[in-house]
Amino acid sequence: MGDFFERIVDLEVADADAGASAERMVDWMVSRRWLLRETSREAMYSLQVDEGYVAGPDWAEITQNWGEDWIPAPVAVIVGRNAHYAGQGDIEPAAAICPHCAATTVIIDYPQAWEADPAVWQPFSDAIDAWIESGEGSATCASCTTASPITTWRWADDFALGTLAFDFWGWPPLTDDFITEFTAQLGHRTAHHTGKF
């Protein structure tokens, strides 16, 4: 048992613009009757916020049909610099891809290993911590020796860094059309997660 979530992370919005983008997206979803302005804490487990927006009368338009009796939990809107993990738990990504030369750095060498190599992961972890704290952090590629902002690296396992995310708690799977429309409304590249608490 557990509670499932579906998350959309904006990978490109700037710190200064995240709050306004969040408000604009909520306004859009309220105007489409997918959300209400009402908020609730019930069945909402995002680590960064305590409450989310209640589903509106037309919420089922954007999900697969799980029956008329289904009642989704709130949608959390998370503003601020965060590392977002898909799946279940904070498991390091298996690899990082350099934005400069596209070389892949293996962090977890499956199936020989099931945990991150500490020596490989530590520079990335330090850069992520620095970015969360200050907005700036970089990691150096072992292949091309170029230091790049940590937010420009690409990650395996849908790991994502972003300053704006939306957690849909207990909703039936969101439709592909909605994900496409949502991403277009944001105007930025996104990551799409599913997971369980």
C-alpha cells in the first residue's frame, strides 16, 4: 500500500520567475476547472509543502478513466530549488550526462553495484547542495574536464533539478495530451515523474 504521485518539473524556469509561473499555471488550471482555489492537507505528502489545491469539477478531463467514484488528492505546487526523484525514495541517479561533451558518467554501475559510487557521486552531490543553498553549483566532467552548472547536466532515472514542480497526489494517470499542453503552457523543458510515498 501507499500513495502514488505524478510530478511535472519545470527544468528551465529561473528562480526569480518560479513564483509567478506557479501562479499563472494555477490560474490556468482553475480557469479550466481542473483545480479549485481551495487547498487541503489531506492525502498530500510532498516534502516541501504542507497543502495543495483541491481537484476541480472537470479534473477527469485530464486523466485516464478510473471510474466515477475516484476522488483525487490535492495538487502540490512546489516553488524553490529542489532535487526531485522519481520512483520511491531518494535514490541517486545511475548516470549523469555532460552538457558540454555529452559523455556519460556512471554513478551506479548496475548490475555490478546497487548503490552510488561515493567517489563519483560526491562532486555532483556537493554541486547540488551548493545550488540548493545559493543558486549556483557546478560539476566537472571527467572526460572533457569542463565545469558546467549542475542544472545543465542531464540525468538517468528521471532525476531532475528545478525551481518549480507540480505533484498530483492520488490522481489517475495524466493523459499525454495534458502533459503536452501543460508543458506548452509552461514554455520550458520539463521532466515527468511517477512515484510512490
